[in-house]
Amino acid sequence: MAERIINWDASVIALQEIQNNERMHQLVKLLGPEWKVNPEAGWDVGRTQEDETCLIWNTSKVTCIEYKAWIEGYRYTNRPPFSGIFKPNAKDSKSFTVISTHSYPRNSVKADKHRKAQGSFYRELVEKMLKDGTYPKSIFLVGDMNGKPGQYPHTAIQSKNENKLLYLIKKPDKKGTVTRGNSNIDHIYASNIAWSRVANKLSYVIRPEHYNESLAKFEQICSDHLPVFVDVALNSK
């Protein structure tokens, strides 16, 4: 998995379902000294909950200015969003924020209620960041939404009746983002300025066929969720 992450040549990667702090740090160690992860690797200090998220980043490409767990005002005891502000090392490049999320799973009225509340929290968080002068205007909201577009949390993140705050970056095909089935639940949203910098206005999905592998082999090496990426131009021009 470390070899594949290196070959993907990404600057920042958001990870979900981090259920073992030690293994997360082992992965980052295998990636090499230029890769970093927040010290708690998706676990807020003093808490021992699972299914958390984290961000890892390549210090040869970006510098992490701030990393924060958004606990205040979050109504649940696990799966809080985490954010990082990143400054590209390239000259005259603009900083950006990545918010890593993991919405509640399962198909039930209760789970849907949770995802609705989480989607509203994500939207309010982005609104707060955009009003706060300390955060870049380029914001990416990413992660395992555990819901397809048109469902919660999506309809709470960007309601048709509200001003356009975030753009859902579409994929080049209608395939899902899990190895078993066609569930399309992993997504990337971009704020207005971030959206203007997304190459081709598309996200890209790493699939088993890119490695000529079976679904089971890909899942064993990587994940049962397929990695989703975007290319972004962050120069100031």
C-alpha cells in the first residue's frame, strides 16, 4: 500500500476508518521521511474511539500550517471531521484547506438522521472557515459520505434551496467507489475558489483494473473503498 501511495504522487491524502493508531504511524514510516501524519492519527488526544479520520501529507510538496479536530458543537461522540491547512512549497502558490469526514453508515432512519446532522455540521464548518480570515478560501470537503448524491449527507451539505457554497466534483464514469458493488459513497466537494482551480472539473478513481487485479486482491492491498483524487492548480495566477 505504501508503494502505491508513493506512486500516486499526491500532496495530501485523507483517510477514514483509522482503527489502529500504531498501524497508521507504521504506514507513514514506510512512506518515507518526507511523509507526515498528525500525531494522534485521527484520534483526538484523551479519547480512544475508533472509525476516525486523518490526513497524511508529503512535506516535499506541502507544509501543514494547522491541523484541527472539530469537536466543539459536534453532536456525536465519534467521527468528528478533521481539517488541515496546507501551504504548497512551490513559489507563488496558494494555501488550501482539506476537511476529512466520515459519515455514519447503514441504511436506517436513525443513520439517515445522523448523516443529515453531519451534513449540516460540515456545511456550517465550511461557512465558518470562509468567514474567518485565517482560513484559505480554497476548501476541499472530502471523505466517506456513506450516501450517494441526492441522499444525506449530500442534501444537507448543499441544498438546492441554498446559495452555492460547495461544488460536488463529479467522476468520469458512473461506477461506484467500493470494490463490492456500485455504491457511490466517496466524494470530494470544493468551495467556489477551489472549484475554479480543479483540473477538468473531474475527480479520478483508482480501480483494480488499473493494476490488472481482482477485486479481492486490490481490497487486500489497498481498501474496500477505491481512492478518489483531484488535480488542483494552486499557483497565484
